[in-house]
Amino acid sequence: MSRSLLLAMLTAGLFATALSTVALAQAEDDAPPSGWRPNFVTRVPQAKMKAAFPKGATVTGKAMLGCVADKGGRLVDCKVLREDPVGQGFGEAALSVVGYERIATKDAQGASVEGRPVRTTLEFLAPGDANPDWVRKPNGAEIANVFPKKALDRRVGGKATIRCKATVEGFLEACRVLSESPQGMDFGGAGLQLAPQFRMSPKIRGGRAVAGGEVTIPITWEEPRGAAPINTTSIVLDPPWSRVPTQAELAAAWPKAAAGEPFGQAALRCVLMKTGQLRSCDVISENPRGKGFGKAAQDLSKLFMVNIGPADAKTFKDYKIDLPFRFRDPAAPEARKLTKPRWIRTLSAEGMAEVYPQAAAKAGVASGLGAATCAVTATGELADCKPARETPAGLGFGAAAVEAVKLMRMNPWTREGDTVDGLTVTIPVQFTLDVKAQDEPAAPAGKPG
């Protein structure tokens, strides 16, 4: 396994005196069009939000206000920019409570924010509704255990803010880095490494758990202090797996002690051997505890394999892998979704040229779009592919897309801890014909020697 395939390697140095914190912020993007993002230091108290809920409203609603910051960080001259749903009083409700909010009086560069435009979005929850909230979050030691190597070497602390979607089960998915500081120290990557260890209560609307709730999570790593030894073994994130458990094997591993539980979570830290197998897997996260999910994950770890070539094995060093698992009751309806495939193998430009549809080339059409829908196997291969759509129609771009994706392969285990086995994916393929290459005359044949 070459170093280029070791994605986001982080040092697992743990300082006994390092303090780390994680919080939960509202997920709305309050940055105005200018791109300046205010730092809210005080939000409207929940009791005030509840009291301001419009009397005529029947559902959860929100309103976006456009305001101006005064020198004390208050929001003044506010106007309603948007409300949803319209006509139920959420704009007026937001205006009645926005006075409780405060932003930092200076920006990141130390300049006063007085007179700057500020947007704020206020959401009013209907009775019985709720937004995602903490069920489990990594503790200080777990956060410190992914302290980025660059930052450890320089003994500097840092911050990262990640934004994720909370699933119906309360898992986090589709996480991305919103910000990190200082830049170039990998604190954003460290935040993403922690994502599988979070659990949220689901978003509740109309008395039902629904997907789609977004959460913004600021995480702080304080400057390391003391002279505690540093563990320099690198942690590998999301390696290119060659084998992972199938969906049937995951279902068979559902713990008997978890009867009645809808789902569970576990995360392991394992040693990666030269053979590509895992050993010495320790449970670093389990929820709910005492239901057997950690033991089930350890049993399944024997089914994982990373493809390590002979050349890589010669220079192989000690690596550890953080391996997340999502467990779902096998008797429940399928709830997995493929949010963002991680491609290990794609088609080269030369290969794309070879499958360019001849009908389109003969018609002088230099570009087109085709899409193929495929089933994904436990190894990340694509099978049973069929044309899904094509533009322009009737020139073979759909069939060409099927040919193009046959050699593609995705990482079969997701960053969130799911197998892709049995899922379906629709892959759009953009085709462009190299007209210059088509027009160039063939090189003259050389004389035999």
C-alpha cells in the first residue's frame, strides 16, 4: 500500500494534559453575501423562542433576518428576508426575539464589526418537534487521540468546524469541513475522523423521526502541555479495502443482546499487518453499551482486508486503522443510502475515448452525457449495469456509460461504517470527443529494418 493511498494519516499522540471540547451550533449559514461570517456569542434562549411561537402556526417554521451590527454586538435595523412557511407569523416572531442575540464585537482580524450586515436564521419548533441533539459525543481523551501530527510537532492547538447530516438513526453522514484554524495543520481532517463516534437524537417533525437534519459541530484542541510521550504510530482513515463484510454477514453478526434495539454503533482501533489483515482490534466507541456491538465489530474485523503489494510490504511500517461500524436491526426495512462514493478505480481518458459512441462521432456530435444504474457488490465492483438516461438521445451515450463504468470500483466500506454491498448507484458520465486527435493523419509506417 503506497503512501499516496493512505488517506488523511493522523498521529494518535495523546497528551494527558490536553483539553478538548466539542459543541453543537445551529446549522444555518448566517454569512451574508459578502462572505463575512459573524461569530455568535449569544443565541436566543429556548424559553424565549418557545414563548414567541406564533399563535396561529401549526408546524415548525423559521425566518431569516437581515440586520446591522452595532458596536456592542447587538443586531439592529432588522428586516425579514425570508420566512417558511409564509403567512404564519414566523417573521414577526423572529423580530420579537432577535434582540437577545449577540455577536463578537471584533472579527477574526481584530476589526470592529460595527455597521456590518448580519444575517441570522431563527427556527421555532412546534410542540412535540425537536432538532438533533447529543446522544453520544467523543470525550476529551478520544478527541485528543486524533490530534494532528503537524500540530503536535509544533505544540499548537487549533479548531475545526464540521457540518454533517443526521440520519433517522442518529448517525452522522456526508460530513464536510466548514473551517479549520490554523490553516494547514489538518484539524479539519481530525474532525472528520471523529464523525463516526458521534450519535445524535433524530430530527422530529410531526411526531415522526425524519432524516435530513443538519448539525454544525465546532471542535477545539487546546495547545498541548507537558512532556507526555507521543505515540507516533499513524492512524489510517478510509483505506482502500479489497474485502469487507457482506450485508448478509453484517446481519448475521447482530448481537442477541441487542434484541429490541433499532440500531447500534461501534468503532475499533486495529493494527494493520503486512498481509493486509487486521489484528489487536480495541473497542474505542460503542453505543448503546452492554448490547454486544463492540464484540460484534471485533468478530467482523477478521473479514476486512487491505490490498498491500509486495513492493509496499518491503517498506511497510506500523499503522493502525480506525474502523467504524453502523449496525441496524436486520429485521427492519433497508435504511442504508449511498451518499458519496469513494472511487478507488476510474476510467482513464484513453479508455473514455475508446467507448465514445460511434453514432455520435459519425453525426459530428462532440460531447454528450450518459448515465448508468448499477448494483454494487461487497468488493465495490459495479454489476448489472443498465442505461439510465442520455443527452442527446438516440446516439448511444447511455450504452457508452454502461461500458465506461464497468471497470470502476468504489471503496466497499464507507467512512460512516456501512458496507455498500447490495446498494444501487446511478453514475453520470460526461463524454467529450477529442476532435483534434480524430483529424490528425496517421503517422507514416516506418521502413523495416
